[in-house]
Amino acid sequence: MRKIYFLLVAFIVTSLSYGQNLAANGGFENWTGGVPDSWPVVDFNTTDLTQDMTTTTEGTSSASVNLMTQSQASTDIRQTIALTGGATYTVSLDVYATDNQARARLFGPGFAPSQYSDETLLNQWQTLTFDYTPAATGDAEFGIRFYDIAANWLGTGSQFYIDNFQVIEQVAPSIAITSPADGSTGTSTDVTISLVVNNFVVDAVNDGNGGHIHYTVDGGAPVMKYDTNDILLTGLALGPHTVVATLVDDTHNPIAGPVDATVNFTIAGVTQVNDIATLRAGTINDYYELTSEAFLTYQQAFRNQKFIEDATAAILIDDTAGNITTMYNRGDGITGITGQLTTFGGMMQFTPSEDPGAASSTGGGITPQMVTLADLTAAPENYESELVSVTAVDMDNTIPNFAGGSEHQMTQGVDNFMFRSTFFAADYAADGAEVPTTTTNIVGIVNERTGSLYYLTARDAADFSVALSVADNVIEGFKIFPNPANSGVINITTANNSPKQVEIFDMLGKKVLATKTTNNNVNIASLHAGIYIVKVTENNVSATKRLIVK
């Protein structure tokens, strides 16, 4: 966008000898008898132009009237403007002459550069313009000098009109390639190159205004492009590629700079696999296409993650780029997923490179595999990302409520395995539902975290065979502040304001602090940054809240 420094300036020049007045309204709408009015009028109908004077217009401009020669009279209007060194500015002025006895000169510092009006162009607007590039940042004085060029100037009465004095910074043209991302890797041999061009006219018109685009693929011959629409490259070979786009003028020469953009990308080979077990046995960072149908068992907004499973295995789709744009429902079948095999925190992931399209089936899905806690403990990797079901387990409810990231040990006879609320948006975690106090069956997805730590995570409250209730804080007015806490002290208030027993647990269920308070203050300076559960007992009634320590 052009940066306008001085636009539609109103100049006022007042002469003590003849009361000359220049006033601008910036409009071209008013005419009287076929002659424009209400713009600045430069009138040389006077017998005395020898007096100098100074007048302020908008606080910054000065003007003078002086005698140039016995046969020429002139009036100067000047404006001082702060400019940036090295930037190029376009200076312009519109003038309208009614006879050939008046002439204008638009000038820069020291009268160079400058441009004169054409005294042969009468009764029409003409624009005076030139470019100026200051060597250093600072103030620069621009001006307009008006001449009466009559052979006998005294009393001849030449006049003309002026408007739209402007100093506009020229913004350099630019071109950018917005897609694909530089350094990216894809699998399709058809690639769309998206361009953005600013401050440059791209067209096929040979008028000296702007030009067009030349682009090359892998150093090949330039291709001429006369618009900014996407470039579709088809049938590219596997391997690295480079596209360079350059702005050129109408004669096919690069504009000064040059002004260009480059993108490097790679098309990777894709290995087709027919099931998830084969996919999981692939080489990390290689690209694969899962040609068979897999079923969606869970999805969440976090990183656009999806868990998919077939009869052989399961895997997590981690889609931070949002390449899968089709909306699916739990239980939908998806066929032809293409992407890169990766790992994070020990968990194997499939990062999609494109959208596989509409669901290949609906209303089906995967039946959870029945396992024991002993099975999960003995070989958790065998069940990673799979939907499984465990029966008749008891859960440690030392932390009485679920929360995002909370951990609760499950037991089944002598065996145990950890439950974790890994899906923070799951209803039971978001609502702080009570951890079951009775034996329950649980359906969930096996997931891994850094350190070869494996967990079972329910997808929602319906995955528990017992109803989960959301506990109300039965202590009236129970509040903890500040929360998050970073001062080493928290305040716990209630409506009764009675003495309180305070217990604080970490997310593993370990009690890390126990104290009594009668003044509402609890010192937590010993706690490390993290998420905790605060259990408060007052008058034999207990309630819990989550506390974040920074």
C-alpha cells in the first residue's frame, strides 16, 4: 500500500499589497461559467509583486512572493517533510491553466529534481511529477513555483488552479511463494505452486506499467506467466525440486533487485501397505499408503489426532498441519490414508500428507479387544493405540476426581496398570467426574508417553460400566486464589470461614502436603510447578479443587 505523507494540502498565501488568497477544498465538483472554482488560485493580476511574506499553513508550510525579473513574476509555496534515507518518493501536483501566460514548476530540495507544467495545455488538468530518493533521513523541502511568463507582465492577469500536492513513498514490488512450504516433503507428483505479488501489475499489456512473471522448474527454461493464479505442475519425478518465480518488465528483463522467490520441496516415494501391522513394521520417516480400510476409534481437536484400527493393529494419526479436512465420525471406515511414519515420546504415529476423502463406510467400527491388566503389563507395546476392554477393575480414588492428565492406578486381583486422563477434552476429565469407588469395566485406548510409560485412557464417560457422577463442592463458597499460583501462598476461603484440614495431592495420587489453617492462608512454597488436587475438609464435609502452580 502506498504511504501518503502529504495529501490535499491547503495552502493560504496572503499579500499585503493586493490581498491574494489561495484556498483548497480538494474537490473538483464546483464550476462557474465553465471555469473551475474553489481550488487554490494563483493570480498575477497585480502591479506589485516585490514584497516578501511568510504564512503558516497547517502549521508547517511557508510561502513567499518575490520579483524574479522585470519581465517575470513568481510565487513560491514550500512544504518541509520528514523523509527516510534510501527510500524513493513520488512527488506530484495537479495544475489547471486557463491561458498560456501561467506556468508552474514542482521542485525538490535545491530545485533538483523538478518539472515544469506545459503552458500549451490549457483548460485541462495536468499532473507534474518526479521521483526523489534522499541520501539520509531528515527533513526535505518541496515546493511549487508559479510563473507569469507574459512579455509585459504588469497587469496582464495570468492565473491557474492547483490541487493534490502529494509526497508518496514508493513501496517496493514483492513476490512470494506461499505453497508448498519451503523444505516440505509430499507424496503427490502433482504440485500446486501458489503466488502472492504486491505493488506490481501482472498482465499481458505492453504499456510499461508493471510486467509479468517468469518461473523456472529445476533450472529449466523460463515460463512466462501473465497472471497471479496458481501454477499446477503435473507428473513431477520423485526427489527434490526447486521453483523460482521472478518479476520481469514488459521486455522480459528482471526488474531491479531482482525481485524473485524460491521454494524447495521433495516428492517422496510411497510404499503401499495393506494393513496397519505392516505399516507399524515400516521404516520411521518413510512414506506409506494404507490401501486397506481402517476404522476410526477416537478423535480429538488436539493436534487433529485420530486413532485408527484394523484387524491387525492400530496407530495414532497426528495431523498438526490439518491435512485431513474431511469430517469423520467414530466408527467410520477410511481407505487410502497416505503419510509419513514417525514417532513421538515412544508412541508410533502416522502423519498424513493429504486428505483421503470421504469415509469408505459408516456405521461399522472395531469391537474392543478383551484384555487383562496382566496382558497390558506384560506386553503393552502389542496393544499400543488399540481399543481394549478390561473387566472388574478397581480404581485408586485417593485423588477423588478426574482431571486432564490425572493418573489413577487400576487393580485386578494382584495385577495393576495405570489409568491416565490423557484426553483432556474427554467429558469425565473436563467435568471433574468422581473416580469410581466400585468395581467397574473400562473400555479405552492404550497410549505411551516418554520413558516407556503406558496407560489406558477412556474416550468418554460412556466407556465406564458404572455411572460417573460429577461431584458438587458441598462446602459453600469454597474458593482457592490465586489459581494459578506463583507466590508460594494460596488463600482458601469458604462461606463459614471455619478451620480447615487441607491435603494436596500430585497427579500420581501422592499426598505432598497436609496442614491445617485457621486464617485461610496455606504455604505451598515446597511445591514444584505442576497440577495438583486440593482436598479441603471443613466441619466434617470435604470438597476438592484443582490447583495449578507455576
